[in-house]
Amino acid sequence: MPDLKDGESTQVQGSARSPYILKNVGGVYSCTCPAWRNQSLPIERRTCKHLRAFRGEQMERQRLGSLPASSTASATKDAVIAPKLLLAHPWDKYTDLTGWWMSEKLDGVRAWWDGRRFLSRQGNVYLAPDWFTAGLPNVPLDGELWLDRKAFQRTVSIVRRHDQSEHWRQISFVVFDAPDVGGPFEERHSFLAELFRAQRLPYTRHLSQVRCGGCADLQAELARIESLGGEGLMLRQPGSQYEAGRSSTLLKVKTFHDAEGRLVEHLPGRGRHAGRLGAIVVELPNGLTFSVGTGFTDAQRQNPPPVGSVVTFRYQELTDRGLPRFPSFVRVRADS
């Protein structure tokens, strides 16, 4: 039977108009079909009829049967409350960032260390192995579970597993704040620098910060980071406190790209968009398709652009498959 090597993907035709994507990332086999996505099982324990048909029933049974027992009990033994994270606003290009603290915006998974375990923004537990967390202090730390630039999808596939696998050895916990230390950012930054200078941990490090010298310095550093495959920059206001929610003291600076594609399908809305447009399916010149669900006005959701029109969309970067990440609708091309 055929199989997928680590990092490979393939298309299979299902009941939907567009084919489903089968993928193997770090030993996690996934499918874009609703049956795989909607399962409540850990991602490494999910399967579906498309995976069984492609890989064979026996290979799928062997894969699932060889997995270690799930450690979900340790994740649910007590109540979990979502952490109150400091969140960034986009830079408006008018705020003078001279003197602000500048660091790379890591394309990983945001994680809050509560002194015992990692929590997601929603309060879900990331089940890291004991050897990964050994030596971490009994104080809250705000950071990123990070693998490498342009490796977001692989990072997610590792940290969302429930089997505490050896794949975690590829991950680093990059810490950028210590919320409970209090005081201005400079004091929290010094605390982290001293903490990890005194105790070097194999899977944890402190994110370095440099002063921004002005607009030219900002643009040069942004261009450098993006040339290396990075996502962008984070800027912190000097003397700022750690506060829950979005704050103008923390700004993200990224370059977005515009592109065009042909609208091939309307997708119905759900929730507050029920009865009107939810998203559009866009086809790129190379034949790849993807959905765009943001950027529409209420009037456009009531009277969406016609199928066949050429639309402009804005996106952050391309995924490994060449699809736009975080696409947002901009406009219909005037001559389409």
C-alpha cells in the first residue's frame, strides 16, 4: 500500500467538491475532511475512511495500536483557567518606535508556563514530557513553543499530541516575559536574563531584545528577519507593565502581501453569518484552492462577489503547500 513520508501530503477525492488533503507531519497523519477534524481524540489518535483507504486498514490499525497510552488524565486532574495574556496591536506606522525594545516575532505556538504545565491561550494543556520541563521555575512565564522559521504547522502537530513523544526534542520554549515579577518591562527582562544565565536549560531560552534606533533601523531589521524566513517583529514600549488583553504597549510589525485569484464557490455562513456569505473559495493560477472568510463588509456578505470574478486578497505568508496563510478579502478586480 502507498504511504506518506514525513512532511509529504497528497490529495484524495471525497464527497466534497474539492479534494481532501492527507498529510504526515512528524508521524501525525491528518486529513482535511470533517470526520477527521471533528473528532475529540488527540490528533495523533485520529483516523478516517480516507486515511484507511489510502494507507490500508492494517497499516492504520498498526499505527494506532503502537501509540503509547494517552496521558489525558494528568491534563484534567484539576481545573484549568485560561491565562490572561498580554496581546499585541498591529503597528499603525504612525507611532514612533525609537527606543522601543525590538525582537523577532516567532512563528510558533504561544504558551504560558504556570509553574507546573504549559497552557494555551484558551487554557488547554500542552502535555510536554517531564524531561522537557525539568528545571523550569515555579513562576509564570510567557513565551512561545518554537521549532524553526516556516515550521508553524509542524510545531502545532508536535505540541498538540497527547503522547509526550520524542518529537518534543525538536521544540524550544522561548521565554519573552515573566508576568508575576511586576515592574516595568526592563525589570522583567533582567529577571529572565539572570534566571537563565544562572540555570542553563536544554530546551528553554530567553528571547533577546534590542533597542530600536528609529524607522530606518526598524525597516532594516524587518527586512533581515523576513529574508531569513521569519514572520516579523515585536516592539515593546520602554517602562511598560504586563497587562491582560490587547495593549498599545506591545506592537507587531509584519509585511503583508497582496495577490489575486478567481472566485470559484460561495460557502454559507454560520452563527451570526447564517443565511448569508460565510466565505469564498479562491483558486490560484496554479490550481490550488483555499477559502477566505474575513475582510467582507455586511453588504458584501448579503450580496457577495459573483462566482468567476477575480478577487484581490491579502495574506501573511505562504504555507509549505504554497497556500496563503491568514488570507483576507480586499476587493473585486474592476476589470474581472
